[in-house]
Amino acid sequence: MEQAILVFLELVWFKNVYLARLIEECIEHYPVVHLYVSQVLNNPFFESYEQIDAISDYIHLYCTEYGYPDGT
């Protein structure tokens, strides 16, 4: 996994362990989520809290449509 994603996951981990695990699993299972997360993290106009919100919202919308990695 890219260094920026690993650092981001550590930041999220301290705020919300469940969300960090969900993001990590989605990145591993869905290439489009991995691409989206990389784009958000490489966007210099996002603050860290905006990155968390944008990625969290995207993952929940994506998983609602296509299913969560755990099969639900």
C-alpha cells in the first residue's frame, strides 16, 4: 500500500478504529476505492478532516451499492 495511505490509516485509526478497518478492507478489495483514496490524499486542497469525511462518505456510498467486503 502507498505510504500516504498508510499514514492516513494511522490518523483515522486514532479517531475511529472501525472506519480505519473498513477503509483498509475496501482499498484491498475494490481497486476503484484504492484509486479514489489515492486521489483524495494527493489533492493539496483537502485538509485532513476533509479527507476523512470525503473518503468515509465515498466508501459508505460505494459499499451500499456494491456490498461491503465482509459480504453484507
